[in-house]
Amino acid sequence: MKKTIIQYNVDAFSDKVFAGNQAAVCVLDAWLPEDIMKKLTGENNFSETAFAVCKGGNRYHLRWFTPAQEVKLCGHATLATAFVIMDILKPGVTKVEFETLSGLLTVTKEGDLFTMDFPSNTLKPVAITEDFEKAIGVRPKEVYFGDDMLCVLENEEQVRNCVPNQAVIAKMDGVCFHITAPGKDYDCVTRTFAPKCGVAEDPVCGRAHCHVIPYWAGKEGKNAFKAFQASKRGGELYCRYAGDRTFISGKATLFAELKVHLETVL
């Protein structure tokens, strides 16, 4: 095993640093022991750290870890990994494929925009109980469940002003908890909370939009959306609904390139 690896810290869904969502990316020759990947993720303390191993050509095996657990799907860390491969490691490449726990995910690049081909979530309506109002401070208009919980609010102000009760949210079904509403300058605005993953609020969540975009596509009767994640850091997502697939596009920016000394964690 190599004694050092390179880690790239990327701000995903942003064309400038200090915005979007932070992800750490490690492209490896071979897998590190799982406990080491978990320790590196904890050390980074970002919402996600991604580890990729090349399977040949431009196909990679990709895994995502939060500070609390490995997850089946992550958008911003996929975008960050594609950015590292296509802009830094293999400049000129415009398509990569990732083998993941959510199946084969493809990312294509056009200009400075990266487009991810993700599975859409099938949403089932959920009865609105008092717990939802306790969780987010307002009573949602509608609630749905896919892999995560999705609450639809009346307006953008309710989304932006929400002060979540993390303890209540942690008891809800699903990995993450999303709130969304129509936007003023965007088609929709969203926020994502993930206390089960050790993440109070995910700054910009591609996974969320595999729930959000299918909902709004059904509600609005259109397929193309300009979306905004209304966290403190904020981030823009350009989305297209295509039935069982949702295409999510965004930009990314390199913040740092680090040398990780594995002998300190082995």
C-alpha cells in the first residue's frame, strides 16, 4: 500500500470557493481498509468523502461516506469526483461511469457543466402528523416518502427561515429529510437535513433532487428546472426529469489538493 495518497477538496455545485457543498475526493489504485476510509471521512468532517478506484478506461467503482455511515447515493460527491477525474487527472475526457450501490451512474461534461444521470425516486404520500410541524416549525402542505422524507411547504420564506429540530428529524423514516417550495428566482428551493448521517444540514444535495424534481415535474407538468439549495453556502442545480431518471447538472471548483500520510492512520 502506498504511504501517501492525494485528496482533493472540491466545492460542488458552485463556480467559486466557499460556496456549494464541500466534498473530499480520493482516487485510489486500490481500496483502503474500510475503517481507514471511515477515519479519513471523520477527519474531513464534510458531509461526504468519496473514494474511487479505476476499473479500466473511464469506468470507476465509487463509494461515499458521511461522518456516520456509508450511503447508497450522493450527488455532490459524485459531481466532485467527476470534476477531479475530467478536469485534473484526465483532462479532455468528457464522460465517466461509476459503479455504485445505486447502480451504474454516468457523468458527462460540456464546457464547465457536469451532468449526472441519476435514478428518480418513486414518491408515496405520507399522512401529515404533528411530528412534521415539530420537526420544521410549520405544517407542510404535503409529505412524501421515497428513500428520504420530502416535505412540501407553502413558500420560499418558510424554507429559508426553517429552524429544524434535529432530534425529531432523526426519528423520522428515511436517510435524509428534505423541505421544498416554489422559488422566486428559481423554479424551486430546497433544504436538506441529515442528522442520521452526522450532518445537521447538507449545503447542496444532489440526492435531494432525485426526490424534489420528480415531485415538481408532476406538479408543474414540465421537465426542466433551475433549482436552488437555500443553505448558508447555497448552490445552483440545473435539472431535467426523464421518468425513471433525473439528470442533475452543476459546476465545481477545486479548493485544495492535500497529501494524506497513511502511516499516521494505519
